[in-house]
Amino acid sequence: MKKATSIFIMDVTNSTSEKNWFEITKYLQEWEKYIGAWCENTIMSKVSHRRGDEILFVSYHHFTAFTIAYHISQHWKFTKQRPYFGISYGFIDEDIENLDIEIWNHPLIKKARDQNAKIKKDKNRYTNMLITGDQEKKKIISTTDILNLLIENQQALLQNQSENQKLIYSLYSIFHEQKQVAKVLNKTQSTISTHYKRGQSELLLKNFYKIQKILSIHETSESQNVDQMMLLIHDLNTSIRNHLKDNVKQFFPELKM
């Protein structure tokens, strides 16, 4: 039986430009552990930090690689050395549990690496993610065309946020309550609400959930029903949020909590 799978290959922009390659390497090792914790009790996955500044991630389900990549990007601390992701999704015959992803050479790996290389070569860098599927039928507009447009719009919205808006959006994506964000930042709720609205935070969240849903629908046309898939998405989102809550000081060391 074929298994729905998604993959990302992540690199770090100008990873040696700031002469902090050792710190970057240690940080990537931390991320390897975070990713493992996010997926451990929800969805089978494998993750490997390799080649100094690269992370390879393989997991069941089409929405998983995008979800993990999004949260890495959202909570990454090196603003001058941002991560970028080549993402692929499709179906495999193998069981991920039994894979040695260091030597696994599936076409989905090549597709993810090709998307990663496209971003690396793009001097304008309109997006930090490119995604492709392995069973796209020839259409005027494909599923991946729509997904990549949504991801590019997401990137544009994030880049237009002020530093305060970025912080509030990130914290809201964890706590899901403006009241809690106000408490954490020692600000009034009206101040948080203003930054939340001006930063287009609601639209960003809608965009994120829409990408997850499109990927899940693409998968369910081949396998499980939509309700089951939405429950899996909910479980993964909850696992990530809970881990971020429990380790909020690690991700936001500037906060006085």
C-alpha cells in the first residue's frame, strides 16, 4: 500500500557569512530535537541534521513537511541568516519507520532538492519555500501553483510586519489568545489588538490553515477521509503549540517571564 509522504530539505542563507558557523551548527542540532519532539506522539517522521547547515525531514502525510517548515521559519532567531525549504509531497511504497534517510534515494528527495536549489539561485528571494507534488496532472493551474502562490503571499505579509507585529503574531500563533499575549508582553489588550490587525495576523493564520487544508484534500482524494485528516492536522498543530508554550523562554529569551 502506498503511503502519503512529504519531505523538506532545509538550508540556511549565508550560513558562514557572519562567521558564526559553529553557533549555526549547534542551533540546527537543537532544531533537530525540537522537530522530533513535535512529531513524536503525533505523526511518524524522521529528521536529520547534516552537511553543516542542512536538515532533511521525511514524514507521513502531505501537510506535515510544510507545517514543520512554517514553524521553523516563524521561530528562527538568526534574522540575517534565514532558513529556506524545498518541499515535495507524494506517495511512497516504503515504511518510514524502516528508512535510513541518509541513504534513501527516492524521487521525492530529488524533487525537494530541486525546489531548494531554485530558491538558492533566486537573487530576489520572493519566497523561503517552494513546494511540488509527484502526481500533478497537467492543468492550466496545478495544485502546487496555487500552494506556491499562497506561500509567496504569506512571505510578503510577514516581511511587511514591523518587529512588534512579528512578535505579537508569533506569540498569538502559540497562545491563540490576545489576552495571554498582552500578559506576556505586559501590554494592554487594545495595544496587542492594534498590532495584530495592522500586521495582517488573521489573514496570515487563514493562509496557513488553507495551505494545510489544500494539502490534506489532495491526500484524501487518494486515501483517508477528510475528517480523519483534519484531526491529524489538529493534533500536530496542538503538539507544536504545546511544545512552544513549554519552551517559550528558549524561543523568546527577551521576554521577562
